Amino acid sequence: MTMTNRCARATGLVLTCLLAALVSSCSNAPEEAFTTVTLNGEVKMSAGPMVPGTLYFRLYNLESLSGELQHPLNEIEDFQSDSPVFTHTFEYPLHMGEGLAIHAWLDVDGDGIFCTPSKRLDPSTLEYTESTPEGEINMTITLTDNCRAANFFYPPMQ
């Protein structure tokens, strides 16, 4: 092996070690921590009786991370129910943020799709709590607006 090849290998090894050290020192990722939460709820319509259809839910951390990286609505998971009275157990990621937000929508046309350009009938809402959930929580969810995604409701306009 020539002297140039040895220097190149040594330089590459040093750069690799420096890069690894830099990445590990910059990585302040929080240790993963979860708590089991059971969400009990009932969905209602803002006006009139509840119409039949599948209810779809998406759970979020209300606020995720901190400092310059803080942002609203970090998705946790989805679930669905054929009944307006529901129970769902999930693992809440304590290391990802605070609060719990639930975006819910009712599939009134039965197509399994949350609104399309030609069908804008699916009522929706976002309910949330700023406190971090623990154990069992109860929530009443009232569908208020057709075809509104979670970010329409939160963060609230100032």
C-alpha cells in the first residue's frame, strides 16, 4: 500500500469518527416513554340527530417537541367505530409532547374517504385537552363543520 493510500484511509477513518462523534453529541432525542390510555367517548351532531355511518378518529399529541422544533398535532394513531359510543385503548407517547387532540369525522356517504372535491358532506371536528392524558379519559365529541381537517381547528385563531 502506498503512502498516499495510507494517508487517504487514515483521513477517511478520522473523518468517519468525527462525524460519528458529531452525530451522537447532537442527538438529544428524549428516551421513549409511553402510558396506556383508554379513551371513552360519545359523538354527537351539532344540530339534529346522529346519522348512521362509520366514525373515523385520528389521535394526536396536541403540541409536539419543544423550542424551535415545537409544532401542533403530531399524529399518534387512527381508529374507527360503527357506533357513536366508543372505547379505544392506545399507547400515548409521553416523549413526543403534551396534550391530546382527537379529530373525528362521520362518513355519511359511505365511501371511506374524508371528503372529495365533489362530495363535501362529512361532518368533522377536533376536540382536545391541553393536559397530558393518563389512565382513563371521557370525552364528548360534537361534529360541527363539514370537511374540516384537524389543522382547521387547531391551533385556534388568535
